[in-house]
Amino acid sequence: MESSTNVIYITSGCNLNCEYCYEKENRPNYVMSDEEIDSYFEYLNENSLSYSHIVLFGGEPLLCLDKIEYIVDKIVNKYSDKKYSVSMNTNGLLLLDDNILNKYLELNSKIQIYLKISYDGSHSYRRKDYNGICVNDKILEVLNKLENKNIRYSISYTWQKENYKTIIYDLIDIIEKYHPQKIEISVNCQEIGSISGDYEKEKELIVPYLIAIYKEYNIPLCEFVCNICKKCVFNNTNIYGIPGKLGALKAPKKTNKEFTFW
């Protein structure tokens, strides 16, 4: 059995319409069925390591709290021997609803579901709702609410054309104003490459600055300071559970191909 990250793509539906989303055009509205979730866990039971990580993903997974509850029940009761850890990638906006937050806290009491909140800093305005309105202020409300409730979280920051020149300022601003456990930096390689002319060279130029931030604040900046941070266990494979498919889809973590399930 090889080490993998196990990604449950609960739903393709989302409550936002971000400009650079890889599924912005012709987004389907699929939700995993219980049968598909069962089939995916059967695959993991046979093919994943005893200590393994599950990511609740979408779309926006909080749109499907019933599916999250179904998954948590499976992890806690049927597959407790696997000792899964769990995180959830979310824009977080639905957590402003106390009913949804309380349901999350109820599930989190059964097994920790570590939150990864999407936020690209104060210089990017591309995270929008379906009316075209930037939701940065609401995301900051979410961060404040989580901190007031002492809920641990990390930030998922996408480096793209709008925050290309402000990434260093953004990261310092987030760290000094809020208290994320870490910041995971995803890169829109196409956009950064088109601006700089060479993404790999641009990456080499920025890494020393990110290392300096890590050393100053001791906040991991994932995938850019890994050689000195060494707090994570790496693997090169994602195993996806997706709507409309029984079993699992295995894929490399890094690929030059356009990312889509459909």
C-alpha cells in the first residue's frame, strides 16, 4: 500500500462563483450518493495505509452537511481501525450561519475536522458570489468568528495574477492580523507564468522571501518552505471519490494537464 491523500469530492455545487475557479465554466451540480461514498471507503479500506488523511472537498462541502455526517459516521464507527485524520476545504461562508456552525461543531466533537479556509488576501477581489460581489469582507467575518470560538484553521491562499505582486505583503498581513495554524499556497501556474514568462524561475525568486517569513513567524507556508519546516508527511498521489463513479480515481498530485473530473 502506498501513501496517499484521500479526497472526497462531496459535491460539485458551490455557493461562490470565483473568477479563476477551474470549474467556473459549465459547472455541473453533482452530489455523491451514499452508495458512492460506501464504494469509495471500501476501496480505501483495501488500499490505504492504517494512518491516512481524508480531505472533504468540493465545490463547497458545507452545502451537503448530511453527506459530511454520513462520512463522519463511517470513519468513527465502521473504519475506526484506520485512524483517519480529516480536513475540509471550504470558503467558510456558510459557517456564518450559527445552525451550520453548531452542526460542524457537533461533528467535530466526534472526529476533528480541520478547516482550511480559502482567502487570497486583501489585494485580490476575484472570490465573488453569483451577483459578482467580492466576498472578502465575509471571509474575514468567518476568520474572526472562528478565532472567537477558538476553532483551529489554516488558510488556503491562491497565488494568481491579481495578487502576483502582493503575495509577501498578503501573507504577513494575514499572519499578523489572524492566527492560522499554517497557510497553504496554491499556484495558478498559467497566470503566474504568463506574467513572469517563466513560472519555475519566479518560484525560485520568491522562495527566499517565504523562508524568511517562516523563520520570523514560525507559520508553515506549505509547499514552499517544506525543506526546512518538515512538519508534514509527503506523498505523490491523490485518491478521489467523486460523484457519479463507484470506487476511486487515482491521480498524481502534480500534473500539467487541465484539472477536471468531467
